[in-house]
Amino acid sequence: MSSLAEIRHEGAFRFTLQGDMSFASARSLLQQSQVLFPVGGDFSLDLSAVQHSDSAGVALLLEWLAAAQAGGGRLEITGLPASMRAIAGVCNLQELLPLDEEE
């Protein structure tokens, strides 16, 4: 059973994601992001409260990155879970994910 996944607006151009980033939650998260995320401009997404993630979560990140770039903006990702880092590494996606350098 999947935990509820939710994107929260934490202030000007800052968002957090809580719950799972998985096949079960990807559609809901995409719908939430289409309402919440700015079109154009820079913003950040903190994933440190993600409880479970899989390849669908990585695909969703790539979708968000592409949408931000298409709108002329930039998405910074912080708190990427170890499981997502591992998937990104296996798929050679490290260069595509704009991660916080301190992680």
C-alpha cells in the first residue's frame, strides 16, 4: 500500500514533496505539479521527506526538469533519496539531475 504523496508550497519558489514517488503516486504528483509549479522562472523541490521511490519517481523528476526548461526556468532538486540516486546512476542520468552540491 502506497502512502499519500503530496507536494507542498513552502514559500516563494520552494516546494517539498512528502510520501512516495512511485508508480502508484506518479499520476497524482504530476497533476499536483501542473497546478503548483511555476511556468518559467527558477524554483526548488526538496525530496528529503520522500518515503519510497522507484523508477517512476525518477521519470517524474525528468518530466519536471524538461517542463521547467521548456518554460525558460530551472528546477533545483535537494534531498534526493538514495534509491533515486542509485537508479539515476544505473541509467547514467546524474548529469541531467541538477542536484544540490552538498548532497
